[in-house]
Amino acid sequence: MIKGLHHNAYRCRDSEETRRFYEGFLGLPLSGALRIKESMTGRRTDVLHTFYRMDDGSFLAFFEAPDRPFEFKDQHDYDLHIALEVDPATLERMYAKGKAEGREIRGVSDHGFIHSIYFRDPNGYVIELAAKQPNHAKAMDPKTNGARDILENWQAEK
């Protein structure tokens, strides 16, 4: 049985630059770091794997792998974004903090069941902070939200 998310891992350009954003700006503590000098197949490498803890005990993780080519590009929300849950007060506080620091910020977007703001991290990933609204549980309940019908209609019409 799958219990939940332990970590989601992404590439990063620079581990310290990434730490400043995730720990310094978002407030996720650096909780682990693993330097990998040999791959599981025996290949010599030099990679740093870092972990940032969220309140639910899961982590966002990053690999800095200078010897592995990777094209960093600003991601579009539809291609890739990382959505992190916050309470409404934190959403407002982070919006104000982002504005005060002159960060690129979008929102507040009202998606009906969540309100969201969006930042871009130093690697080009879109970071969404999402605050649940009172109707969140109902909106995400497949017994009442019609998700399967919406998906089937999409498949039939595309």
C-alpha cells in the first residue's frame, strides 16, 4: 500500500542558490544531504542530493549533478509546477513577502476549491502555494465531482 509521498526530486543548477530559495524564502528546512561519488552501476560521479522537509514529513529534493548535461528552462505551469499547501494566512504573508522582495509573483488565482499564488524558483520551476477553500473536500471527491465523466468526455472530444 502506498502511504504517501516521501520526496519528489528535481535537478538544480546550484545547491546553495536552491537552498536560499527553499529554506531562506519558503522556510523549508534543509533536512538532509547526500553526496554521491559512485552510481549504483559503479560509474564515478560527483552529485549532491539535498532534501527540504515539509510539515507533513515529506520532502522536496534536488540533485546538483555538474557532470550530467541538463537543459534548465523556465517551466510553463502546464508543463511542470510544484504545488505546496499553505493556510490562507500564509498565502497572504508569502504574497506580501514575495512582493516586498521584488520576486516574480502571480496571483492570487481563485480556482474555486483553492486560492493560489505562483513564484519561480532559481532553477526555472514554477512553485504554487495553494490554500484550500471550504469546499475543497467536496470538489476533490470523485463520488460527487464528476471527474471520471469529465475525463471520458475529454478523451471522446479531443
